[in-house]
Amino acid sequence: MSKVTKLCSLFVIYKSMEHLYKYIQGKSHQFLKDIGNCKISVSLKVDGTPLQVVFDESHKPEFHSKGSSMSKPGPKLTSVDLMMNPAFWNQVEYLKHKLNSSNGILDHTSIVNLEIIVENTHHLVQYSYKPNGNMYFLNAYSSNSGIIDQKFYNEMAKALGVETVPSVSCNNGVMKRLCDFAMQQGDYKATKLDDESWSKQINKIIGSNLIKGNAEGVVITIEDGCQLNGTQIKIDSPGFMSEFADRKSTKMTPEEEKEISSVMDSALTLMKPKENDIKKYSNDPLENLILNFNATIASDKKSLESFASVCNSTDKARHNAVIEAVPEKYKKLANDPDWFTGLQNFVWLFRKQRKGLLKDTTDYVLKMKG
């Protein structure tokens, strides 16, 4: 693991954003001149878990993960998401309380985009500093789908008990210097710069100590000129690009595949005698899985202990689900460590259809969906 994973600075990942070097490749001299004169802001790039607050027609808040665009609602968080993703439960509960006392500041808002910063080994960057509420405020859209002016963000973030992403407004001419910097790097995926020199050069160009230590990168937002208002372009740090490439090329070892298969095989073996009891019990996805778990593996104490033992014997099993997300009527069961360990791994295996290593769970998944 590279040093980029040990950051204490603050950063937001904007999916599908183009790198500045790639963005200006092949552009005309006039385009480069125009974009070079644009007024911009530069913000830190944050690797967290996206979360949307989406207001329905009656302005009741709902919670979604981010979809293909920040301006549109992504998939609604389910009861399974809230239990299985440790980033969601506490933050959603925190926001529910804040939204009840927001004093109308969000009355004309349709979508608020946030980034959750909590401990998560899936992310390339880990943070020692956590913002208020463990969330950064990214942006917001009004009821007519227009993006809300940034001048309101501090007030909106304060109402939600979160922080805005650190950023710097830059005068004309800074964008040209950033373009020159990107071109000098050449192929940004194979730059010879190290993180320290990269950070120093970016900070010098923007005239601010925005990047402290290592960084995932920066996001450039064009604020004026070139008919490109609102366009966002990124510059990733060398360390982040290297780590990203390493993770992307890493494949699961045969030993890791064997450990995951051991959890699945144990579940399927224990469920087979009870397969006639597998069906759709509830429209709520988590309760439906709980009832199927209770009807099969957890219906027998020895089966439950056997499955929990297999789960506890490998670090490839799931152990970080949120017990508070279990419905109240099953809380007593959840207090049994074997039951809760078994449940979260059962949910992991059968929450959706799979391909590849977990494809053998498909028949039972379909039966549970009815």
C-alpha cells in the first residue's frame, strides 16, 4: 500500500471527470487561449462514499446513493444498504435530525450531494481528519433542476451539520498555468513527479497551501468565461494514479477465492434441507432476508453455530454490518453474536443475483424474490 493511503488532508471524488491533460489534448489554439483566461476555483478531491438527500414532491427527504449524474436521483437506499454499508446508517440518522431543524434553508432544494468520510478500506485514501457529521457538502440542485449558487453552500452545509470541501478562488491566468503544468507532465499516468513536488507546484500555481501533504488530487471548476461555466476537470496526484493502477490490476488469489467459496458452500449445504421454506416473506428486503435466514440456517442451533464458525474463520467473510439497522422486533436475536454474524453473511450472499464466484447463490436469490 502506498503512502497515498495514509493522508490526513481532505479530498472529493467526482466520478467520470476528465483529467486536464486529456481534456485539452487536440484542442485548438483559440480554445486553449479562451480556457486559459477563465476564472476558476480549485478544490480538493475527496475519496468517500457518495450520499444524496432527495426531496420528493411533498419535500419529504429520502436518501439515495449517487447515480450517473449529481443532478438526478440515484438509487434509493434500502434497508439492506443501511445495514450492510457502515458508511450509511449513522450518517442518515444524523441527517434526519438535522433536516428536522433546518429552518427552511433547504425549502427550494431538490437534491443535496454529500460525500461521507469514514474508515473504509475499499477507498484508496484514508483520512485521520473527519469533517463535521463525517460528511462534506458537494453541491445542491433546486426544484427546477438548476444547480444552486455556491454562495449558499456554507449556510446549507451548516444547517446539515457538515462541512464544505476546502477550495480556493483563483484569478484569471491561473487556469493557463494549470494547463501548462498538465502539458509539462506529459502522460499523467506515467509522470516522473513524486507527490511532494507535485503538491508544491500546484500550490504555487494557485497561490495557496490548499494541498497539505499527499493528496488524491484537485478539481478545477470553471466559474466564468469560455461558455464553459460549471465545467469540472481534475488533476490526479502521481501517488493516487499509481495506487489506482495497482488496485485495478490486482486479482484475487486462489486462496482468497477458496475462503469466499467456503462461506458460500457452507450456506448452500445448510440451506438445502430447508429449501422448500425459501420464499418471499416480506416486501422489505432486509426483513425478507432475515425471515429466510431464520427459516433455513438459523432454524437450527447447530447449523447456526456451524455457519458462524465458518464465517469467523476467514477475513473474507462480512463482519462490519450495523447492528442498529436491524428492525426492532429482531434486536433480541441480533444480540446473539452467532446469529448476527450469520445474518450479515447470509445477506451478503443472497441480497442480489451474482456472476462469477458467487453465481451458485442465484437460484435461492430468485426464490426469495418470489
